[in-house]
Amino acid sequence: MAARMKQVRRITRLGVSDFETVAATERLQNDMLRRLEQVLSDSGRLAGLADCDKNHCGRPKCSEACEFYTRRRRLKEIPAVHRLLLKSAGPLYEVRVGRGVWAQPAGNLDRVSIAAAKKLNRWALDRLYMPNLVAVGAFKVSVAPQHEGRGWKCEIHQIIAGAKKKELEKVFSTSRNVSGNFLRVKEVTNLGQTISDVLKRNVQGWQHPYRTETTPDRPKKVHRAEYYSWLLSLRPNDRMIRYGCDRYFNRLKKRPRVVHQKIRKGHPRPIWLERYMFGSHPQNCRCIRCTGPYPLN
């Protein structure tokens, strides 16, 4: 108990003003249990979740759907990520990137491909060829607003250290004009609070990256039930984004990537056709090919 309170005070000193309380976590846990009891046909999948609390886990292995487990993870992750990013060289940017092809209609959340999103994120960061680059974040799903059909919008929300804003915008931008694509690269001013926001994993209404003046509506019961059911099928750390660090948020030592210059291959010159090429004979040439019925020149 004392250790938990010490962790909470430590997070508060880092600048996090809205870290979830035990009472708020308990309300979310009860809501999760009620929603899943209504939609799951196999009640055995909920075994042990009702016995979880702020200090103990009621299951042999923690579930991604457990709100107390998520809170305990955040108590450890926020200070570790803060220490990692403070030691990282270069500017810090909060990056939100989403693709329209990641979105899914309501009822099809289980079709979301986290692996595809992680692959795109890694491919984009690899293009920067920076061995000291560090990125930490999470894959998030949010409920789309009413005018977009109330489906699921997916995005990667992360903090990247070591790259400039123009470089990040270049590698994450796409030339395809697809509805639902969005990108925002914002400089970090309050590191502790930004880390807390990035690592939040609870279900929320989608917030437009450039329209923060509007507050999204709370997801309906049917959306929360689908979201919790989806979490039951995930393994811990499936949604975590890490680049340049290990699972304990220690920096990885990478060798600089070798850029191989590609030499453009030229087209072979057809020497055997040179005598038929335009200009291969002098202008006043009187040979049969130049003076015949179908002259070459």
C-alpha cells in the first residue's frame, strides 16, 4: 500500500495532474464486468476478474481487459518512459498518425490489425536512418462521431525523440488521398502529462487532432461491451509501441544503418543496328541505303 502511494506521488511530481484514482478505476472495472456479463456466452472467460483489486490480481495471468492491471502498469511505465526520454538527445514530439484503412465499422473491432499498424510505424521510423531514435506509445481505438457512422477509428499515439518535425511529417505523410487519414506532429511542452496521455488505454470517443475545442461523447454501452470483448482476446503489450528500447524501456544500442547507393543500370546500346540509325551516315552520303526508294536520311 505504501509503495503504491509512493508511486502515485512520484507521478504527480512528474507533472501528471489527472492520474486515475482507485475509485475511478474500480468504477471502470465494474462497468467492464457488467458489459461483458451481458454479451459473453462463456462466463468462464471472466474467471478471476471480479477478485482483482488495486494490489492483487485474481487471475493466474493478468488480462488486458482488467482496469486495475492497466493502472498498475501505468504506475511503472510513466516514470520509466520519463527517464528514457529525458536521456534521449534531440527534440521531443507527440505524434498521432491514423489511416482510413485501419478503421472498422461497429461490430467488427476484432478485425483490426495491430500488426499492420506497427509495421507501418516501424517502416516509417526506419526510413530516418537514425540509430539514436526512440519512440514510445500505444495503438488506440476510439469511437467515431455520429456523422462518421459510430464505427471504430484506429491510430498510433506516440512520443518520438531524436528527429525533427519536418522529418517526421515527411516519413508519416502519404500521397494517397484516402478519407480517414490524419497526422499531427506536436512539440512536447509538459513531458509527464504527455506521457500519461499517450499511455492511456481506456475506450473514448475520437478526438480530432486539430479540433481540441470539442469534447467527444462518452462511448455507448454497446461500444464499451465490444471494446472489452476485444481486450479479452489481446495479450499484454500487444498495443504497446516501442522503438529503440526494450520492454523495460532501456535504450538499445544500434549500429548505424549502412545506406547502399544503387547505381542505375543503363540500357544496352544495340550496336548491330547502328547502321540503320538516323544520322549514322554523312549528310551527303550516296550509298544505296541513303538514295534508295526508302532513304534512311
